[in-house]
Amino acid sequence: MFGPAPARYDRSFPENDFCFAKYLSMNTHTLKSVSSAVKFEFDRAVKLHQSGALQAAEESYRELLVKEPDFAPCLHMLGVIFLQNDQLTEALEYVGQAISLDPSQAVFFNNYGAALHRLERHVEALACFHRAVAIRPQYIDALSNLGKVYEELGQLAPAAAYYREALELSPEHAEVKERYGTLAKQRGDSPEMIQLCEELLKHEPTAELHVRMGNFLISRGKAADAATHYEKALAIEPTCAPALFNLANSLQEQHRIPESKEMFTRAAEARPKQPFWRLRVHATCPVIWENSQAIDDYCGELSTELDRWLTDRPPARAQELVNAGAFPNFSFAYLGRNVRELKEKFGALYAHYFQERSAPQGSGLKDKLRLGIVVTQRHEGIFLRCLAGILQHLSREQFEVVVCCPTASLTQIRDGLNLESLRYVTFPQALEEAARLIRGAACDIMYYWEVGSDSLNYFLPFCRLAPVQCTSHGSQITSGHPSIGHFFSSQAMELPTAAGHYTERLWKAQSLLMHQTRLPTLVTRSREHFGLPAKHNLYMCLQNPLKLHPDFDPILQQILDTDPQGTIVLLRGGQPAAEELLRKRFQRVMPDVAPRIQLLPHQPFPDYLALLNLADVLLDPLYFGWGSSAYDVFSFNQPLVTFPTELNVGRVATACYERMGIRDLITQSAVDYVAIATRLGKEPEFRNDIRQRLAAASEVLFNERLAVSEHEHFFLEIANRAERQ
């Protein structure tokens, strides 16, 4: 309901009234020579038109024009019939004749602009709508149409201004509210958008509107608030399938997994023609686990379920797969397991629905490669954090870069990259339209920054958006995609046997893939500011709590057992349910020391850096470590104890230490990890010695031009390889 809409044409006269007298009152100079008989016939034709009898109305208009060939109102209304029938050339001809005979009518210009808009002649359409408003300043349809066209041209500020002007004139205009609500969402004006939806709900508290409001809220990361609206929708309509399904989504985002699975089951029962809603029940992955056995049980049960689906694939459209969202999402990276087999099964299942898709031909450029990069909504920050430095230094002689992102993400990404040489393609959430627009960029290589962090970026690669498709460390671990040919990683982050972890061809750089600048200290804070004990040794793991694998719990317990003056500092994350699950696990596993585990709320970035500087020791969690945030640690030469594990997501800190030539804090066992961490905590001399050595060596991690040249080499090599094949 909030998707792209054509410009609104106006079949009416003033006040949406087809009464001839109303038209006559504003057109006396045009009609004063018209006879009473002509007026009567025109009024009869308009009433036929109004009733939907378009053929009869057209015949009446034509008969009238035989008698009065220069009768502008009749020419205009005949043009409107052609506009309704999508005969746009004829519509322009007849409405254009009406304008030439009477250029004083705002409605003529509005409808001429509507025909131009449908022909995608946006600049000419804008001129017509502006002319209509100049003639009739309070013309709501023309104001709304100006908003639509400016929105489509990506000029969101004037679009919002015209929508607001239309709403000031007609506060209850539902269509303008919808369009403005969508625009407010795109611009991030969440309070405005919510206010508009609330106004609609006052007048029409339907299940559909509550679902729409919930969808807005969940897209802004307000899962708990969204759930309230889905529950209100279900109170009105208990079997409303979209409300059931989206309530399940919001519960999953809150990490209320048992409730989420129950709601997905109810949704699947309410909508049996959506078979992949049933798979969503099994695919929903917890993130706070009781123990390792629960993880193994989940993986085994899901693997068995996927085997059943692979032998009996139900019919489904591509967009239904996206909407169902039953895919190996980002939570799989937290499992501490090699999940290649699971991801491969998902990839094989979904490839069936895209098997007719062939890759486009590419740019056809002779002297450079056109590189496309796909970034989806809510992942702009980490994309800019990790890839901005690479793109800012990438050779413009060898590469033409096209960033493909949602309209809502454009401003943040464009401002963050600050590169005039880049092209941008924006796309909606609808898979087919997004794929069409991205394919239209005719890229030679499509680099998916992340695959599987949301449903759209998981399914887009199946659409084959370029001849060569690749991903890298933004996807964390293998995508499992049969349509993605290459994964770009770092030699220092991979085991010698790592090729077996990937369905893609693995390419290993000598660099660490990042071109980062050293962070400055933005603010300083005291321990008291964060409510931390003044004299305890602070062991901090300032990471997403979803990374706190149950296998890490014994290490935390042993650190606190070994250092009675130690406090472990963690972050809560954004969802109370996850925090509660974590606290209960700590209390069950290590009740004696759990009171010395302090969970702090999410911190603004300057405060996070200040907190980082207060740590005595930083702890790298098992299986999924600090990742790109390791550069935060080493910006301030802080000691980070690490225990490298099998997958690349657990080896970033180790790679950084190898690059610096400092191996003292790379441990080989849990016992070793505890011993090094507590020595750092209890021995200031050892801690200061490590910090001094980091200060002398850490500069090698920053502004690494080798990372840029190796990206260039990787892109050229995979393109040449495809050409040779």
C-alpha cells in the first residue's frame, strides 16, 4: 500500500463534483458562448463518465465535439478517459488541445502532468504540476503529485514540503498521509511517521492499520512497540495472518524465541498457502543458548528438516521466499560451529526457485571494470566502518564503482563515503524491482557487503545481478550460495584447511582487508561515571552479548575465581529478554561469582571509547571475536586476550597480533587464556609493558594501503578468470 504510485489525475471539477454548474462557475469566460443544449449534453456525458460507463461517455464527448470542436472542457474529459485507459499519447493530445484553448485551468495541467509522469517524463510533469499550483494554490492533488515526483527523483526535502502543504489543507487526506508517512520513514523522521499513523488509527482502527503501524516501528528497530500494534490487530481480527507472522518476527527480534516459534506456527496455520512460513518455525535460531548441546540439537534438527524440504519443494514465488524469511541469518555466525553444510542446504533449496535466472552481460567497458556493491538497510554503519577506506582509495582508472542501496540509506552512505566519483542506484524492498534496478546498472562484478544479515540481502544474489558475484568479511562466514563464486578473506585469519569452510572459492590476502585510521580519544570518563568499582581489576568484553557463547562461561568463571578483586564488564545489548536469559545462565553456571559480572547499557560511541580506555584487560570472546572493533582496542594500545578458534570470525585479534609481531596474548587453551588474563589484571607492570609494546608496533595496522591494492587485484583477477572461462 505504501509502494510507488502514479501521479493522481483528477476527473473532477471543483470539490470532486461532476456537476456542470460547478464547472461553469469557474469557467464562465470559456463557456459563455456555449448553448444551453451543449451544456446539457456535456453534463449528461460527465455523469456517464462518473458512473464508470467510459465507452458511452467517450461517444457522448465525441458527438459533442462534432458540434463544438473547440470546447476545451470536453476535450479535457475525453483526454481523461484516455488517461484512465492508459492510452497516454492520446491523453496528451486531447488534454493538450484543452490547454491550448484555455490555459487558465489548473485541472488541465494536473492531468497533462499525470500523463507525462506515467511516461516517466518527470521534469516535464513537474513543470505541469507547478503550473497547476500556480493557478490554484490550494490544489491538493497537484501538491501531492509534486511530492510524488520529487520523491521519485530522490529530492526528499521538497517532496516532504509539498506533502506537508497538502496535509495542512486537508488533514484527513488518507493518500497523502500514506505517502508522507512513507517518506517520513525513509528520511528517518520516526516521530512524524508515527504521529501520522496514529492519526489514521483514531479514525479507522482496523487490523490492517495496526499491522502497518507495527511494520513501521519494527523497521525502526522498535520491536516491542511493534508487537503492541500486532497484538491490537489480533484483538480486532484474531486470525489476521500478517499480524500473527509479524508478531512472530517482533518476538524473534526481542529474542523471545519460544513465543516467536509458537506465533510462526499459528501464522502458518492461518495461511496454509504460504508453505515457507512453516520452515520459518524450524529456521528461527536462538542467540542466547543454555549450553553447547542445545546448539548441536538445533543444528541436527534443522539439517533433518532441510533434507525433507529438499525432496519436496512446494511451489512459491520469489517474493514469498523473501517475506517468509526462512534463511540462515546472522545468528548462525554465533553458533561456534562450521555451518557450511546447513548453509549449503539452504542454498540448494532456494536455487530451485531462481534456476531460470541468467547473469547479465556486464558493462561492456573496455578500459575499466564496473564494480557494484550491495548494501541493505540498517547495515550502513558497519559497511562504512569497514569498506569506506577501501573505496576512497580504490583506483578510479581501473574501476567505476556503483553503490546499490535502499533510498532510505542513500544520504547516510553518500555522506559517509563523500566521493563525487561514485554512482548510486537506489532500490525498494521488493525483490524483483530491486533486482531489476540493480541489474540495470550493468556491473561486471557484484560485491555483496553482507549476505544473510537480512532477508533481502540473502535472496538478492540468487537473482544473478552481475556476471561475477562475490562477498567478503562483511558476511562473516560462507554464504552457502551457489550463485556467489568468490569469498575474499585474509591469510592471517584462516587456517590452512579453511577452503573447506566455504562453498565459494576462497581468496586469501596478505593484508587484513581493512584501511582504518586510528581513533582519537573523544571524551574521558571516570569509573564512577559508569558505576564501576574504583579498586577492582576490570576485565571487559564490550561486544554484542549475542557473542557470549556458553563455552565462554567457564573461562569467565575461572578469571573471577583466580582474581577475587576482579569484575567482568559486559554490555547488555538492546533487548531485555536476551539480557534476562544471559543473567539466568550466569546465575545457574557460576552462582558464586555472578554478582561480579556487571552488565552496562548500550553506550554512545564516545562513551564506548572512554569505557574502553578504563579497562585493565580486554577479553576476546570465543568463536566470534571483536572483529572490526579490534581496531578500536589497538587504537588505544589496550591489551586484548584472544583464543583463536576454527573460523575466521574467531581469528581477527590473532591476525592483528601476528601483523604487529606480538604474540604474548595469543593463547592456545582455556587454562592459558585465564592465566594471561589474570596476570594482566593483577600485575600492572606486565600490563604496562604490553601497552608500551603495542604503542610501538600498532601503527602497522592503520592506513594499510596493501589492503586497497589487494582488493584491486582480487576484483581484477575474478573478472579475468570469468572472462577466460
